[in-house]
Amino acid sequence: MKLPAIPYVFDWRHLKTVKETYWQHLSWVLYSTVMLLAIAVVGFIHGVFPFLFPEAPDALAVRWNKKFRERRERTGQSDTRPE
């Protein structure tokens, strides 16, 4: 299946498609936002001061990516929108 050049902005069936409630979806989005901000901040600090947080940016990214892939499998998104 070919993805559209411009992703959909509105998908009123999205929650039904991913089989999540509003609160489950919001929880995932908030978790992702916090993790990605943490990766960015810790990565920036590590970039400026390489002796600080030597393993943290990678560890945080790997942890988030694991949950991301598990969620894609659980919600069926890995089938409809492959990486």
C-alpha cells in the first residue's frame, strides 16, 4: 500500500483503527512527548559536555523505540503502515 505524499490531517476513526480509548491514546502521546524531550535535553547536554550522561541518550532512545514498536504491533499499525 502506497502512503499518500501528504499525511492525513483528520482521521475521525483513528482511535477505533488503533483500538485505543481516548485516555490510552493520550497517555501514549504524553509519554512519548516527555521521553522525546528528555532525549533531546539529555542529548544536548551530552553533546556540549561529553563526560556527562555518556550512555543516557542512547539508553532513553532504545527504551522509547522498544515501546513504540510494541505499540505499533499491538495496535496493528505495523501492518497498515510499515516502516
